[in-house]
Amino acid sequence: MNIESIVGSEQVCKGTDNGDLPSYVSAFIEKEVGNDLKSLKKLDKLIEQMTESKIQVEEQVLTISSEIPKRIQSALKNAEESKQFLNRFLEQETHLFSSINSHLLTAQPWMDDLGAMINQIEEIERHLAYLKWISQIEELSDFEEVLAQLHWPFIVPPQSQTVGLSRPTSLLKLQTSYLIEYSLPASPSVILPIQIMLTPLQKRFRYHFRGNRQTNVISKPEWYLAQVLMWIGNHTQFLDEKIQPILDNVGSAVNARLEFSRGLMMLVLEKLASDIPCLLYDDNLFCHLVDEVLLFERELHSVHCYPCTFASCMHILSEETCFQRWLTVERKFALQKMDSMLSSEAAWVSQYKDITDVDEMKVPDCAETFMTLLLVITDRYKNLPTASRKLQFLELQKDLVDDFRIRLTQVMKEETRASLGFRYCAILNAVNYISTVLADWADNVFFLQLQQAALEVFAENNTLSKLQLGQLASMESSVFDDMINLLERLKHDMLTRQVDHVFREVKDAAKFYKKERWLSLPSQSEQAVMSLSSSACPLLLTLRDRLLQLEQQLCFSLFKIFWQMLVEKLDVYIYQEIILANHFNEGGAAQLQFDMTRNLFPLFSHYCKRPENYFKHVKEACIVLNLNIGSALLLKDVLQSASGQLTATAALNEVGIYKLAQQDVEILLNLRTNWPNTGK
């Protein structure tokens, strides 16, 4: 559709509606034709466009004129339906209103009667509550009378309390109604009868351990702690045999003995909470309090089966200010004990040096005392209620281990010049013992639980890499790994220093053996009996003496590492400095083999079954040098003409050579001087 024609037709309609059609036509012609005669050519086109517009407008008018009546008819129909619906709704509303008014008129007498009844019920409930309180008071009076007849509380041990325990009929007055239902607001978890039974004990406790009484001594927490334990012990039999059956008969889950213990524990917690602020800045008094509390907790849990889930003294000690002070004091006294144990005259002597079976680790006294100290610290904090507090103590233990390691390192450096001395070996034994014990502790259930707790903390704080977290989670590492690695490094350094020291002595003793005239020694057939080379005696004597010395001073595991490290260096030294540096005739080769297999190797037979397997270079060199002429020539030809590595290896294996390479064997064959004149 031509937009201009539509717009034009709309404007024509507007002009017609306004009664100004001639003006519009005049303006339109003026705009389209103007004064330019040439524009008259457009008239045909304009007439054509206007005709099309007229036709379109007529079509639109016809369409609209046919649709409007239908729409009006539809709207009228909808309005009629709405009117009918509204009329029905109004009729229903009128009927409902009438019904409600009728119902209200009918129910009004009932409502009046119900209001009066409600007032009566409320009055009856008030009377009933009053009667219950009266009943409770009467029952409690009966209960207190029974307790008085039983001479409650039992101040002396129960063995002498035969009167109360022999009168079960009096206990029938203990009605289960108030045993179960009533609780004191201040302690809702403890049933009311137990609270009443505790009342005289609470009075005694506060009388003796509060105020200005001589028994209320802040430096003697053991007095009131022991008193509470004694009260629990004195009443356990009565509570278990007389009170508990009454509770069980009514299906109650309450444990009378534990309820009684919990009530007494509240007295202890109140006392601790009031005393601790006065002790925080006196290290000796505070440490004494902690010691006594821990002993109290241990007996309470082990002897009286007090559950760990109940409120205990450990919750008081876990409070931030108190706990940080505890950590500080624990560290201070631990460091003092470390100073004392290291300065002791017996610091480096084993307590069990005269008992071979017990002294397998050859642990010096200072190391054993230190690990005992760590074990005691573990026992002190393992019952703390939260893992976060336990982890803080674990960090303290790790700090103490590191501090002790540093102290051992300092003492070791003072003994460096005497690396084979008694004290140096004792330090090495100490390092090995601590590392071994920590590795054992890493598999302990308690420390595995701490490892899991630490894993959760590290994961939350993103303090470890994904690899480290994975190792912790898979138990590939432990909470002591850092300490163990440092100790193992120190152990390796100390062992290396000892091995180097002995190796230097052995090399110095072997200087004449290196210069032995291996080319001119008589053959085995020319000697009646083979004997050790005289130049080898200093070497073997030095080696024997040092092995015996260190076997006595080092524990078995350390000595095993030591001699294996020494053998490794000795094997290479003899091979490179003695064998490869000389030429051998038949007698020289036989003498070398005799010295090694009959004298050197047997020195180590006490420590292993086949010592020659640790001297592989020397052992195989002796084999090559002592091959008979035919075998040596054949082997030489095979090695020179071998087309592949497998052929050479098979030939070497056939004569017992597994360690040495083909080139090494060829060099050894060239060191032989007893070749036939053929030049081969």
C-alpha cells in the first residue's frame, strides 16, 4: 500500500471533518503543482494515486462498518451475562447474611454459657495448681524426713552406714511422681529429688570452701576436689542400689549416680570459675591447680564413669584466657625441665645400660625423659572438649620437639671433633629414638583423629597446597612429618660424619697396602699356606676396632646403617684406589682374593649372612683377576668380538659378573700380567 496515499486520504478525512475541504485541496495542489507549468504533467499520476486511495478508504469503511455491529452485539451480550451473575451473587449474599444472623441468635445462649464455663475452668486450674504445690511441699517434706531418717548425707564411707541401707521400707515413701517430673529452674537437667539430696552437701561445700574459712585456701584446690570425689564414692552404693531401681521401675532413663555427680560437679565448676582469675598470674599456683584438676578429672572419668559429654573442669580450662595461660605455663615448665635434663650428669647415660634386652635402643636419659614429658603433656590435654584446643597443644609439642632438636644440634657441634666419642653417639641415639617414637605416635588413633581435625582446619583456611591436603587425607603423611624429616636429616648428617671419620682412618691405615708389590708376589703353588698380607693388618685392625666400638655405642638400627654406608665407600675405595691402580700377576691376584674373602669380608659376617654381597666391586674384580688363563682368554675374546650387549652380558653372568660393566671387565683383564706369550 502507498503510504503517501493513505496519509493523504487521512488528511482529506480530517479536512472534511473540519469543514475545510476546499482549503485542503487548494493547499494540496499548490504543494504538488505550484506555479510551475511543467508540474502539470504530474496531474495524471496524482489523479491515479488519489483514485487508488479512494478505493482503499472505501474498502476500509465497508470492513469496519460490517465488524462494528458484531462487536457491539458481543459486548451487550457479555454485559447481560455479568448482570445476571451479579444478581445471583447478591441473592446468595442476602440468603447467607440471613442464615448467619439466625445462627448467631441461636448460638448466643451457648456462648454465654461457654464463657461462664471458661471462667470456672480457669478458677479450677488455679486451685489445682495451688493443690499441686501443696502436694509437692508435702511430698518434699516426706522426702526430707526420709533422708533425715537415713542420716543423709553419708559423710563417712558407706561401710558404716548400715541403718539407712537396711531400711528399704522407708524408701517406699520416695514417690516417683516428683522423682521424675520436677526440676529446679537453675539446673533443669538434674531431677528435683537429687537436688534436695545435694542441698546439705552444697551447704557443707560452701561453708568450708567459701569465705574466710581455714579450709578455703586458694593454694589447696586438692582439698575441695578430694572432698567431692569422696562424697561421690560414699553415696554411689546407695544411689545404685536404692534410688536407681525406683527410677528404672517407672521407665526413666535418668541415672541417679550420674545426676548426683553432675550436681556436685556444678559446685566444683563454680569454685574453679571464682578461683582461676586469682591464680592466672602466679605460675606455680596456676600450674598446681591444673595438675590437681587433671588428676580429679582422671579419677572422675576412670573410677566413677563420668561421661565426657557432661560439663567438666576441662570446659573451664578451655576458656580463652585460662587456656592461653595454661599453654604459656606448660611451655615454660617444659623448657625448664629440658634445661634440667640436658644439664644433668646422667643426661647421656642410658638408664638400662646394664640390661641388654631393655637397652636395645641405647636411649640416653635426657631423650627418654623428654619423650616422657611429651607423653605426659598428651595425657594432660587429650580430654579437652574441642579439637581446636587439642591442635594448639599439638603445636606446643611440635615446638618443644624442634627446640630439643636444636639443643641436641648445639651439643653435637661441640662434639664434632670427637665424632666417635661416647657423647656424640649418645646424641645420635637420642635423635634416632625421638624420630622412631614420633613415627609410632603418628599411627596412634588419638593423633590420627587430630590429623583429621587439622585437615579440616587447613582446608577451611587454604593454608596447604592440594598435594599436601591429599597426602594428609590419604594418611601418606602425619602430623609429625615435619619434625621427623628434620630429625632424620640430622641423623643422616651425624652418621655421614662418623662414616667419613672412620673411612679417613681406614684410608690412612691402607696406605702401605696400596703400595703392595702385586706384580712380584709368589703364586699360591709356591706357598705352603696362604696368609694375610702384612700391609693389610693395620687396615683390618682399624676397621675391626672401630666396628666394635660403634657397635657398643650405637643402637642396632643406627649401627646397621653405619656399617652399610662404610662398606659402600670401602668397596669403591678398594676397587678404584687399590685394584685399578695396580697390575697383578697370578700370585698378586690370589693374595688380593685371599685378603678380601678370608679376612676383610668375614669382619662383617657378624652383621649379615653374606657380607661379600656388599663388596660387589671388589668381589667381582677378584673373580676377573683370578680366572684361569683359558677362561680369561675366552672371556676377553667374547667381549672384544661381541656383536651385541646381550652376548657380553651373558658371558659376564656366566662367570659370576653382574655389577661390573663390560668396559670395567676389559680394564681388569688388562691389569693381569700372567698372559701367555701369544699376546692374547
